[in-house]
Amino acid sequence: MNTLLEHLTGLHTLTDDVIAMDFLMKQLDEAIDSHEKITNYIERK
């Protein structure tokens, strides 16, 4: 799978660590957005 991603993106040094970090950063971004939405909802009540 990594080889496929490397060729599709043109990055030949893509490692499992980079893929994992990218995934975690996206998950963190989603968690922050969800937290903000919940906080805003609670503040409005």
C-alpha cells in the first residue's frame, strides 16, 4: 500500500511513520472541531 501511495503522490520516501502522523493530525483536527461545536452548543443553552 505504501508503494502505491508513494507513486501516486510522487513521494518516494513516504514511510509508515509519516502516514501515521498524517492520520493522527487529521484525527486531532476533527476532535478539536467536534470539541468546539460541543462547547458552542453548551454555551448557547
